[in-house]
Amino acid sequence: MTDTTSPSDLLRNSAIRTLTLEQQAIGALIEHLDGDFEHACELILGCSGRVVVTGMGKSGHIGGKIAATLASTGSPAFFVHPGEASHGDLGMITPGDVVLALSHSGETAEVTALLPLLKRLGTPLISMTGRPHSTLGRHADAHLFAGVEREACPLDLAPTSSTTAALALGDALAVALLEARGFTEEDFALSHPGGSLGKRLLLRVSDLMHHGSRLPRVASGSPLRDALLEITRQGLGFTCVVDPGDYLVGVYTDGDLRRTLDHHADLSQLTVDDVMTAPGKRISPDTLAAEAVRIMEDNRITALAVVDPDGHPVGALHMHDLLASGVI
């Protein structure tokens, strides 16, 4: 019988088989979570130094990612190449640190060569292997099992399922530590100030608002013409309307102008009070910029008046400012 499977089907079937095997490998880790996982967390939480992650080859690549994840979620960590460690970089490891060593076999020579010095320093060792009774597994203070039944590679040779399992287990460790430390979004943002997440979580309205001479405002009772001139002059699509005490009593926007044109044939006799939106949407300068985005989206507006606790306008925020800053 002729095989009618197309080349594209073969490729898709290969991908499905790989993903299924790796999914199964991750799921199988759950039944191996035991007291050693809790002890590993306790060692890191009680650590006065940093988590030093090490591993050779593909395990080293996974170890680098685990170190980066730990460092960005509240557990200071860095990666040390085991080969370099044996040639001077061991000086980076102190008794106050905790070492997390990855080796699928648990017998990687470059990694096991570090054991004597770690024992001499008294530095706690957490191992992550696929063989609990290996050299690395037996000499660790806590062993994290990351074994797999088979690799996703059809030859059962290339590290595939095993590296995926180790990566997932590293994530589980980082998240458990994150929750134990009470790590918050603000904490995360502080270690990611250049990223879009950091900008969303750290920037406040006061960092982005227009103020001083760039704050559009007209006095209550002003002719509508004055409000239109102020909107045009400042280019923010709206103006604040203030009473004699400099309290915000309303706003007049581009949208209000369209409604004014729909309902009034003669604009010359109108004051801004006749057609403004009162009291108008407003926001505090201390509010997170991300919250300003939500308010604008919920109310389908593109600008907000920024007021102090007494209700005096101190700034103006436009959607373009949020876009330019990377908050959106």
C-alpha cells in the first residue's frame, strides 16, 4: 500500500511527537517532588550570599537561564562555567553562597571536580540530575530529580526532553522562592527598569504629564473661542476649565467640539461652561501610568487632567505620552 503522507504532514507529526514527549517529561516531574525540593528552597532562602549555578554543555545553557530567572525574581544568582571554575573562577564562590549544579548523568567530570572544594568551604550544594544515586546526587545537600523516560530525539541521544524538564524544574524552584519571599510586581520592575514591564510598573503620571506653561487651561466663563485657541496652542486635544480659585470644574475636548458643532449653529455666543464636560475625568500625579491607560481606554478618551489632592490642575496627560514612553 502506498504511503500518502505528505512531507508537510511528516514535519508536523514530528513536532507533535516531540512536544508530546516533552509535555510528558514535565508532567512526570510532579510525582518526584519531595522533601529535597523543600530543603533546596530552604537552603536558598537562608543563604546570605548568592545562588551560584553551574553546568556543562546543554545543562550549562539551561543553568544560565535558571540563574537569570532566579536573579530577576528576588534570589540573587549568577552562572559559573565549571571548566572556568577549575581555573580560577572558584574564587567567586564563598561559604555564604549556595551552589546549584546541573548534570543529567550526575557524573559530568567538570562538575564533580568542584565537589572537594565545595565540601572544604562548607558551601551547600543542590544538584539537579536524572540519577539520584550518581556522584553529584549522593554528595548534594538536596537533590532535585529531573530524569526523563526518554529524550524527544528519535535517536534518544540529543538532550531534548531532559533539558526541557530541567528548565521547567528550575522555573518551579524560582517561582516557589518568589512566592516565599513575597516578591511583588514592583520588585520585579525594579530589576527590569529598561523593559516594557518595568515602564508599566514604575512610571507614574507625574513622570509623563505636561505641566507649567504646557498645561492647557482657561478660566470658567471664557468665550468658547478662547478654549479652542488654547486647545490649538497646546496641541493636547483638550483644555482644563478652572474657577477663580483655580479648581478644576470641567474639561473641553476635541470630542466636545464635535458635539458642539452638531447641536449649535452659532458658536459666537457660547462660553466654555455651556459646552464643557463637567467635572471631567481626572487623575492624581502619583497614579501609575498603567492605571491612566486603563482609565483612558475604559472611557474612550485620549487625555486626562492631572490634579493635586485639593482639586487644582497640575498637569495634563495625553495618550501619545504613554505610547512614546513604552507604557502601551
